[in-house]
Amino acid sequence: MKSKIVMFAVLLSTSMVSLPVLAAEVVVTPASAEWSNLPGEARNGATAVITATAPRSGNGSLELTGDRTRFADGTIYPNAASASLANLSTVTGLTFDWRIAGDSTNSYNVDYTPALRLHIFDTGANARKELIWEGAYNNTYGNTVRDTWYTSSVLDKFYIGVGNENEGKTIAQWASTLNPGSFVGGISIGTGGGAGLGYHAFADNVTLSTTSGSTTFNFETADVAAAVPEPSTWALMFVGFGAVGGAMRTKRRKTQAALALA
């Protein structure tokens, strides 16, 4: 009977509360092995380091300075034998938080943003490709306030490397048009070549979304000791507890009524 009550509570709670899409958060610290600066990718003294200079959703963020950087997870030069982070056909979005420092300078534009890249291997073309997000192609120029955090959208446009930068598509659109079997080899954040020695920006919360859920990479100077449940999780727990209590009270009333008639 107890197992039936618990099952009833679970079914009731899931029907009363909309469950969030399966989501995971990976805390990335300077000691983490997954994300790193790739050898030879930083130029002219440029840096990409997790610091506490401008914390976003915790105690840190990725601080970018200088001319060209690639802070990456996986490989940015995938081939047919590379490990796959996800099948491209399942990818529905790639987003991140970004911020331009108040002291940043850039010869392209004062609102020059960090670049977010999805590195893929196109199986049909047997070639690696990059899907690149930059603020210039997503209406950020002239609409950016320094030292302010912004979040990109799954509806934002990415252009494909060595392609026409003005023919951007969403990640989901690219996923549906590129060859089936293509896969994601890596993700990177950084500054484009020519950003200049005075460039200064921040990035955090890189989120790769797929049809089965999402993974957010949160850059922190140190790992969080204990995770605190999300509000939606608390709500689900409370409804579940309430359902269990209600079921037990109903059972008790029925038992009392049966005894009274005996």
C-alpha cells in the first residue's frame, strides 16, 4: 500500500507541476580538465582566464583580454575520428552570457563582443566547420552598455566559417540543413583575430541545448560546496509531500469509517 501511495504522489505531482526540461550545470574552475586554453591559439599576449573580476552567477566568469583567444571544450579542429559532444541534428541552441568591460578598446567597434563558436565535423562534406556567434550580426552594435551582462538567444544568428557573414541562421536551422550524421566536436569562447591588445570582455554560462535537454558550463573561481535546489524543484517536492499527506489522510478516514460501521 505504501508503494501505491508514493506512486500516486509522484503521478499527481507531475500532473500538477510542469516539469522543467532536463538541465544540467557543470561548474568549470581553473582546475577543471574539460575547458582550457588550446596551445598556440592565443596571440600577442592575449589571455582567457577564469577570474573573480566580474562574477556572473556565482564567484567568477571567464575574463578575456587581448587580440585572439580560444577557450574551449573538446576539439576546435574535429575530424571523422574525433569524440562527439552531440549529434548536430539534435542541437537546438547554443547561448552564453557576455559583458564588455568599461576599459575595453577595439578598432572594429566599441561594442565588439566575444565570439561563441560551435565546432562541427560535416560528415557529408568530410570537413570541419565553425558556426560563429558575434554581436555584430545580432544587433548589439549601438545597443550595448559597458560593464553590463547580456544573454544571447537561441534565436540569434550564427554564420558559418569561410561563408557569407550576412547569411546567418539559428543553430537549429544549421542543424536541419547540414548533412545528417554531422556532429559537434567542440565549443569555444574567445576573441576574434584583430580584436586588439586593448580588448577586454567577460563570458559565462555557455549553454548547449539539445532535444534531450541542456548543459550549462558555469565558470567559477572555485567549486560550489553544495548545490541548492532550484525553485521548481522545491515546488515539485512540496506538491509531492502534500499529495502523500492527502493520500494518507484519505486512507485514515476510510479506515475510521470502516471501524465505525463494524
